[in-house]
Amino acid sequence: MAAASSHDENVQAYYGRVQEYYGHVLQRTSDITTKACSGARRPPPHVLAAIKRVHQEVNDRYYGCGLTIPHVLEGLTVLDLGCGAGRDCYVLSQLVGPQGHVIGVDMTQEQLDVACKHLEFHKQQFGFGNVEFKKGFIEDLAAAGIASESVDLIVSNCVVNLSPDKESVLREAFRVLKWGGEMYFSDVYSDRRVPKELLLDPVMHGACLSGALYCNDFLRLARKTGFTDPRLDETHRLTLGNPNMEALVGHVAFSSSTYRLWKLRGLESDCEDYGQAVVYRGTVPTARCVFRLDSHHTIEAGRVFAVCGNTYSMLHDTRLAQHFKFLEPESKVHLGLFAACDKQEGTDNGTASGGSCCSGGGCC
């Protein structure tokens, strides 16, 4: 009992440091003392337009490290883990439309106060209200009232690294996702395990550095919690821009990476070849010419593109299916390991007549 009590106290202290940093130390984006919380790329035009319609106070308290807005969102139920002041929620609200629903969960009251204060503003701005905010812990979504298999898409922007129990975060995400749903999220990762003593530094922790997962530990956790084939979408190396922090972290290198974790039955540990291929119809309004599934799959409209069994399922058994034509042999025959399989990343470089893929790489 004494050990359990000590553990609970440590977890509460951990949460307290995060809440103090994000509730009181940070008041606006310009208060961040490193470059860790910086977007990987400029958002596409339709996302930029949505950001411009978000209240200025909400935009001023945005601390994300990447872009967590995938394609094909209309009508979805979306859950934002660690929503903060709600910027991504209000962007997603516009993209899922009046038939969709967006839920933001955060444990820091000061952040939620800002998000909730502007609910009516955004309802008037968009012409509909489809956002709600809940106070809770992302490690225990049941306590926040999120039912099993109730969500189409989970997003999170530089938050999972702040959790003291990342396995529970991923396990809960898998529980609340519908089959065929995905977790699409950006976070900070390290190229080696970060020394535990750095967790005690509130600025290092709040800056999303000391809690960063070592890339391979993340991949193992994802697979352990049911996400069999984690897919890297994009990654870029972070420069801290803070000499004091650079001295503290030593040789540890950090990256901001965006992953897709699909909840699908029957995914395999490697990329297996069943002679399957797809043709992108060019029907996603925000990606007419080329559809990018992840860092290994950039699919040009109208071209036959060979894929492994896992990739086939990610397109065929999800919300993306309507935008593809599917080609497979009359009888499903296993042809061995997919020729261009990248076993280290759990993805493949699909090639076919006219097919093309971008080269992949590790998250670090």
C-alpha cells in the first residue's frame, strides 16, 4: 500500500507540473522558450483558411508541434487528446461540418476556460455548434465519458509526451476508436531514451522534451496496444534554439513526427504481398492530383499502385475506401514478403506500373 501511495503521489506531482506550466507559466505561444513546439510545415490552404476563422485568443494559446488534420473529415466524430485552448478543435469543427462532432479533452482548467469561453463565438462564426470540451485525463477516457468504439478519428498535438503513462494513453485510444478508425497525431520523439532525471525539470518537461519517447519504444508500445502497423507520415529534426537546454540534453536528438495508427482487424507484423493494387480516383477535394497516405505512399490519381495487404486494408476498410478503386486476384494467394517492404518501419514502398512512393525514414 505504501508503494502504491508513493506512486500515486508521484503521478499527481507529475500532473501538477504540467498543469502549472500550461495553466500559468505559458499565456501565449510567444512564451515558449524552445523551438520544439513548432509546426513541421505550413498548413495547406483549406486548413489555413479554417485557422483564420478561429478566435485570436485561442490561436494565441496554441502549443502544437505538427499538423494533425488529415484528409476526408466530413461527418466524423473526432476526439482531440490534450486539446488545450481548443485551436485544433475549432479547426476540425469546420472541416467535419454540421453533421460531425468534435470532443476536446484536457486536464488543465485554465486552458479549458479559454476554449469554453469562445464556444458561442465559433458557433456564430461557423453557423453551427458541434464542439464540446471535457475535463479529464487522456490516460482514462472512460472517466471523461468517452464510450468504447464511439470515435472515428483521434488527434493529438504534442501532448502524449507529457503523459506519465503513455501505454494507457494508447490503450484508451484503441478502446474508444471505432473499427476502421485511426489515431493521427504529432509528437516529439528522441533518438535514445531521455535520462529520467530530466523529468524533474518543469521547463524541460513542459517544453515536450524530457517526456519524449524513444522512437523504438513508441513503436513497441503502439504494437502492444493493438496498433499493429504504425505508419510514419512526416518527421523533421528539432533544433532547440536554447543553449541552456541543449547543454542539459547532451547528445539526445529530438524530432517532431506525425503518425497514423489504424484500428483494423487482420493487420500483419510485416508487409505481405497478395497481388493487390489500388487506383486513386482523385476525388478528395483537398488532394485532387495526389493522395499521400504516409511517408511511403504517395499515390497519383489514375495510376495503378501496388500495395501490401496492410496498406490495402488501410484504404479498403476505412473512410478512405470511397476514393479508391481496388484490384486483386480472383483468389487471394500469398506471394511472400512485399518486394519493397521496409521492415524496420513496418511500411512498404509500393511500386507498380506507374506507381510511385516517397522514400520513408525513421522518426528520429
